[in-house]
Amino acid sequence: MTLTGRADRVRARLGARTGIGADALLVSDLTNIRWITGFTGSNGWVVLGPDRLVFVTDGRYGVQAAHQMHEAGVDGEVRVGATGDEQLAHIADSCVGYSTVGFEADHVTVSQFGRYDKYIAATLVPTQGVVESERRVKDGGEVDAMARACAIADQALSEVVPLLAERPTEAEVRNRLEQRMRELGASGPSYETIVATGPLNAALPHHRPTDTVIEDGHTVIIDVGALVDGYHSDMTRTFVVGEPSSTQRELYDLVLQAQVAGVAAVRPGVSVKELDAVCRSIIADAGYGEWFSHGTGHGVGLLIHEAPFVNRAGDAVLQEGDVVTVEPGVYREGFGGVRVEDLVVVTSDGCRVLTASPKDSPCLPSPPTT
């Protein structure tokens, strides 16, 4: 995936004209560094100035950083320091000539700031969301990677779901899903796969799988995503083992109605509050508002949770290129829970749904014929 132009997009956000008021930016967050340079290691900094990019790392990663930047079409210099002090000296030297240097306030501890301030002669200016604001809008290569991740998760889920009728444990289902995604080409799961069953576990939105056996009559929430080229997918489907009860059917249909309405409401210019309200009002009007205990969705990309966050308190407005989840749910101990989630990319006139697993019914699919 070529990353040409990303550094220039970040540069355009610097300077007094934009209100950030920095001549250069010291990028320390590894996810932001990966987005700009393609570097996938565990230690590095980028000093991004108006006309140059300097990457500083340790001896483990000098060759790797140079290779990955070249492969990504990124023009920059790599400097290697054998010790932490040498690396800070390289950072300081890379800042010479700048009167003000922005640092990523959300990713720098007080201790780290003290070390930067000791070495760097320029005035350090706190910044927030400079790179993240550019990361938010996904380009075609990023969407393609997430679409491939979605297809892998879809395929793995379709193969594993019939096993729910065979009384496996939650952990066994998780393990099989994650193994199958790797076999299909994923580098791993996007997150620890959620498999939550029964009147207690399925009532916990982020339940971690246990040795609980999936029984007849249980609702089963499966939240699964794959990781491809560093990009995540995210999808949830809810199933009922056996014939759904009237309450299970009622609540499934209600959540599905809210989720479908939410997907239909996604388009540029819609605020995250408005999108949240579309899903939440349907559930609340049916008398289950208190059962919907989380936000409607979140952005997805190099991180599984990133801007924009779709909830009642957000002030963001959707824009073309955002990739977000739409995932209303209801949860109550003694009943369990229901969640339906798709990953969508905002287009010029609506959205494109990237996840394709069936969601019309909570009933398990028939086992494949031999």
C-alpha cells in the first residue's frame, strides 16, 4: 500500500494559519507513525518538518524502517541510536532550525515530556489529533484491506456457526474462529473474539469467553473480526440455539430493526448523535431503552476503536471515507443479550456495508450436507 502524500497532509495542519502553531511535529504514537511511514516495529519517532521527514529508532529497526518506508513510497531519512540518549539526541538534532515543535499530548507521559524538553532546544507545543484527523478518512487501499478482513471473518463465521448446536464451550468456538481466520489469510483476530452465551454471559457486552457450554435455548453473541495488513474488521451476529422463545424473537427483531435503520441513516453530514438516536429511539420506544447500555458504534482502521465515536455525547459529523460500526444491542441478566453489528464505509450518498454475514434470523443455519 503506497503512503505517498500522507506526510504532506499532516504538514498542512501545522503552522499558525491552522491554529496549531508549530513549525514541525514530533510523532511518537506508533499507530500514527505506521500510518505515515509504513513502519511496523515497536520503537520509533518521526520528526516531520515542512520539507523533511526524519525517522529515529534503535538498532533493531534501522534496516526495517528504511525498507518499509521505501516500499511505502515515503521519502525520509532514518537515524539509528544505540541507546535512549542517542535516540533523543537524534530527535533533538532533527529539530534544529525549528522554533516550535508540536508533540502528541495524548501519547506523551509527563516523564517523556521532561526528557524531550531537556534535549530539544525548540519550544514544545502540545497538539491533539493532528495525525488522527487525517487517519480518520480512509483511502481506497485502506478500505480494500478492511474489506478483505471482513470477508475472512464472514467466511470463518459461516463455517463455525453450525458447531453451536453441538454443545461446544465459548472458548472452543473462539479458538476455532481465530484459527480459521488465520488459515484464511488473516494475521490474527482484530481483538479477542467475543463468544457470550446464556442468561448471564450474553448479558455482558464485552464478555471474555470461558468454558461455559453453549446449551439449547441459549442466545449466543459472537463478535468477530480479522486483521489484514494492519487493518481491522468488526462484526457481531447473535444466534439462538434451538427454537427461539417469543421474548428472544421479539428482542432480536427489535435490535435488527434498529440496526437496519442505523445503517440506512449513515451518510455524510449526519452527526454521530443523530445516528445514535436513530438506533436508540427505536429500542427506547419499545420500552427497552435501559437495556441498550453502550454507544451505537465507533470508527475502525489501524485501531479497532478510533474516531469517530457514535454515541449520545459525541460532536463529530460523518464524512465520506469514514469507516464505522453500527451495533445496537440489548442486555439484561436473566435474559442474556442481542447485538447485531456491521462495518460500513461512508460514501458520497450513503454507505457501503463491508460485512456480509446473514442477519435476518437468529436461527442457526442448517448443517452442510455431505
